[in-house]
Amino acid sequence: MKMLIELFYTFSKIGAFNFGGGYAILPFIEKEIVINNGWLSRYDFIDLVALSQITPGPISINSATFIGYRLGGLVNATVGTVGLVFPAFFIVITAARAIKKYRSTKWMECAFLGIRPAVIGLITASTISIGRTAIIDIKSVILAGFTAVLVFKTKLNPILIIISAGVMGGLIYSL
Amino acid sequence: MTKLLKFFAVFLRIGAFTFGGGLAMLPLIEREIVDNNGWMTREEFIDVIAVTQCMPGVIAVNTAIYLGYQLFGIWGTIFGALGAILPSFVIMVLAAEFFIAFRDNSIVQAVFMGVRPAIAVLIFSAAVRLGKAVDRTGHNILIALGSLISISLLGIHPILVIVTAALIGVVKARGAKKNENVD
């Protein structure tokens, strides 16, 4: 029981301070899990990161489930994962309520008018940072071009696009 | 209830195909929420991205909670978050159990090498499509470029960029108040 509470508490802490998303949280998880609690060896931690890279899902959720499961099966996996997303419920619902309440006020409307173009820049920035690690050789350039045609010239579902890129990659890279 | 289940199914799909960080699933969420179900407008969707980016936590889960609350209240938050989490949960449990078997498999690695460029293109397409929902004024283009440069080149935190853009929006509206109405 003490273990479950600690697991819940530790992952709640990680969830509450998980700013920036993705890999920005890794050093924090490593400190809590490997150094402070000794729940995972450094070797296991590297495996966890590799595993998160090749499976879908956010790395913090992957970590919570994986570490919980390693420590004590499904119950611990559930407790760790629920602990991780627990803070988000309070934070996001509070924000949603506040925004709903003040949505029609003039200053809020103006703030969002300013924010919208910034979000477009932000998403483009994310394209660049992912592109840097994803598009690394001639094969990946071809794959990106192939995907671009699918994305911009057809109405194909993004899921099908990801799957077909996976199949193409499997063919091209294992040749 | 059918709407709730549909909402759950939407985020289940999103959770299962979130590769390369939260923003990669934007085209997917956008298609489901804005185009297929008409649950919100493209402008509102951009606002949701801005708000959820400023909060700690996982973008997919935050978006699920935020949208769920706006559309269906508390139950919406639970169904949405559960949908977004479940695929990762199941996959990681299986991975923790059978990890060694496929860890160094070269075909698995090749498949993921192929998925990564597709992710970059998908994120870019979200920027292009959402960009069409924003008026193409000189001022807006300047903010978009400024935001891109701040994050990509200067490494400034996205939260700071969004807050600054909000302040610019408010200040600009104040300045223009005498001449025109903000609708």
C-alpha cells in the first residue's frame, strides 16, 4: 500500500510539472525514478526511452505504465498512470471554466486574436525540430515527399498516411 | 451517450497513433473534431491548442480533457482522457511483458524510420491548414514569424511565446480602440 501511494505521488508530481511535453520531461523522470526511488536501473531506463520512441503514445504515459508494471503488474501500472494524469484534470478543467466564463469579454477575445498566429508559428517550429531528426538521408526525403503528396493532394485519413509511411519505410530501409 | 462513446472512440484512435509527440496528432484531432463532427470551429480549435500548450501534462490528454469538458462536462473529461491513455497503457503493458522479443528487430526499426518523416509532414500540414483560418494581415504574419523564430532559433519556451502574443493582442486592441470596433 505504501508503495502504491508513493507511486501515485511520484507520478502526480511528474504530471504536474510536465511542461514542454515529450522529451523535456525525461531528466525529471530519470531523477525521480532512477535516482530518488531506485525503481529502475539506468539500463532499464534507456530501454524505456527506446521503447517509447518506437511505440505510440506520450513518453510520460509510457513511463508511468511501464515502470508501474515492472514494479508490480497491472495494479501498479494503473496507479502510476492515473497518478500521472490526475493533476491535468484539475488544471485543465479550471482553465476551461475560466475561459468559458470570460470568453466573450473583449480582452479575452483580443488575447486570442494575438495568440492564433503565434500558434501557427509554434506548430511550424515543431515541424522543423521533428524534421531535423526524421529527415536525415535521401530515403527519408523520398518518404517525406511521398507523404506530402498524400497529405496535400488527397483526403486520406492521417492514420492511413502513418500506416502507409510505415509500410514504405519497412520496405525501403530493410532493402 | 452515443456522442460520449463517439468522443471516446475518437481519442482512442488519437492515442493509438500519437507518434513523435503531441503535435503530430493535431491533423487527426482537427479532422475528427472540426471536420467530421463539427464540435468546434477551426478558430476555437486553435485556441484549444494554445491553452493546452500552456499547461503541464500531455497534449493529447489535456486536449481530451479540455474538449471533453466543453462538449459534455465532467463525463466528457473522463471518457476523453481514458480514450487517449488506453492505447499507450495496453501497448506498454505488452511491451514490458514481451519487450526483449522485438527490441532489436530490424524490420520494426525500419518501419519507424519510415513513420518519422511522415510525422514531420503531418505536423506541417496542420500549420498550413490552421494558418488558413487566421486572417493574413501583416500584423498576424509578423506574429507567426516571430513565434517561429523565437521557438526554433532562440529556443524560447512556447508558453512564453503564447503569453507574449496574448499581451500583444490586448495592447494592439487598446491602441486601435479609438478607430475601430473589435468584433
